[in-house]
Amino acid sequence: VEFDGSGKAFGVTSEGETAKCKKVVCDPSYLPNK
């Protein structure tokens, strides 16, 4: 998951490509430090 300077999620990166979006929905275990 990619975050902007204010800590808001703006996309997901996989295999070197980033898909940008307005909302990211995932299991909290993918973001252990957030």
C-alpha cells in the first residue's frame, strides 16, 4: 500500500507497478505499522 505525505493511502504497488485509487480496502494484517 502506498501512502502520501499526510499518511493517506492512495494506491497499491505490486511487481513494480502502482495502481492508484481513491480508497484501499484490505485486511489490517497487511498494514502492521499503520
